[in-house]
Amino acid sequence: MKYLFLFVILALELFGVVVKSPVVSIDEGAKEVTIEIEKIDVGVSGFIVHNIDDMHTVILKNAIVKSFDAQSKTAKIALSEFNALSNSALPMSRWSVEVGDMAVLAFGYSRGLMIAPNEEIYHRVTKSSKLQWIHPDIFATILSFNGHPTPLRSDFTEMSSSTSVGLVFIYLDERVYTIDAKSFKILAITDAKLEQKEVNLPFYTRVPEIDAAWWGEGSSKLKEYEPHYYKLIIHANLDNKELYEIVKSGGKKFEGLLEEFDFKGKKDDRKKTFGLF
């Protein structure tokens, strides 16, 4: 078991290094840019930085790696509005993305949130890692403020922006899913065969109760741990065949989730990337 967790920790600590690469081309609608990079995973998030002058820079757009071509060593980066630092007292930026601007990716990957079904599993996975763990109590407080006893994708986005957390780790059925906090794309799936003696809903936290809104999505208490988090992950990884096979092997309990997958590209999850609904 000790060697298993050594493998898990090493996998976790592969993350944490910020990646920077200049924009080499921009599409006509300025919704996508290209960078040259040795290697990058699809789903890694970050932002585009524009140099105003030698002393000043400004963040213009959110950025998520859309595709990576191993032969040309180039990556396509999808852009969206950057609103993490929105403030009505600050002037609106009129600059647009230009060739030479810097794509800063994997920002916040040294900080992680662990979603676990109980305290023992939480501590077993996190205790030996150098990653800076944000306690789930903080996330539970955000959920309580939003009135969401059942966590939504937008809650994770809000948590990421307010705490500069780049990675979410979710323990499901003896596996740890490493997920980009904004795109919710799977970056790694690591075996972690632990005995699950109990389940705390919606996850392990010392917060005794999460306040609920009167109505709306997320306002009901979570009834089952695994199906909910699988569904959140599936919606952001509709064409992930490894995840499909895992869910498929889960038996009748997860049969309904298999219909959520989309290998023909008919569904579109991009609007949920930054918690737009």
C-alpha cells in the first residue's frame, strides 16, 4: 500500500509548473490562438497576458488548450472572457490579443482541492504530497454561500477563481481523477485502492451543514456520492473512452450515465467551461 501511494503522490507532483509560450497566430474571430510548445495536455487552463509597455501587463482572456499536435509541436488555445478579477472601479480594457502576447498555462497547478468520500481517504491521499491543499471546508463555505448542498460545475469555477486553485482531485471507486479546475478536463486517472468504509455527503468536510437555496439547481441535498461526481466529470469529458470504460464496468448503478457520453461531437460543453450556466 505504501508503494501505491508513493505512485499516487509522484503523479500529483508532476503538476505545479507554470507553462509560458508566446502566441504565434490568431484566428480571424480572435476566439482561438496558436502557440508552439513541446508538450501540453488538452484541457489545461490559463490566460493570455498582453504587454502594455516595459513596466505594465494586462490579462486579456481566459485560455484553455483545445488541441495539441505532437508532430508540429503546436497547440490550439480557445479564448473566453477573463472575469476573475472583475471590479467596477477598474477601467475596462480595450486591448485585443496580438501575436507575441504570452499564454500562461497551468497557473495554480501547485494548489489543489481534494474531494473525498470520507476523512480517512482524504488524509491518506493528501498527507504526503508537497502540493498546497486547499481544505474542503473552504469549498463547503462557498457552497453554503451559494446555497448549493449539491456542488455544481460553476461552484468549482468560482472556487478556482477566488482561491487560485488550478487542480481538483476527486476520489471515485478506488481511483483519483486529476482535473483542471476550470475546464474540468481529466488530466490523469490514478489507481488508489482504498477501503471506503463510509461516505460523507456531499464530500468530506468539517462544515456541519451546507445552507440550501429555496429553489434552483444545486439546492437539494446530494443523495449519492459517485453518480453525481461522475456526471460532472462526464459532461466535461464527453469523448473520453477511458472514462467510458470505467463507468461501463460499474454495472447497473451507472447504466444511465453511459448515455451522457458523446463520441460523435454532437454535444457542446464549452459554455460550462467557466461556469456560464
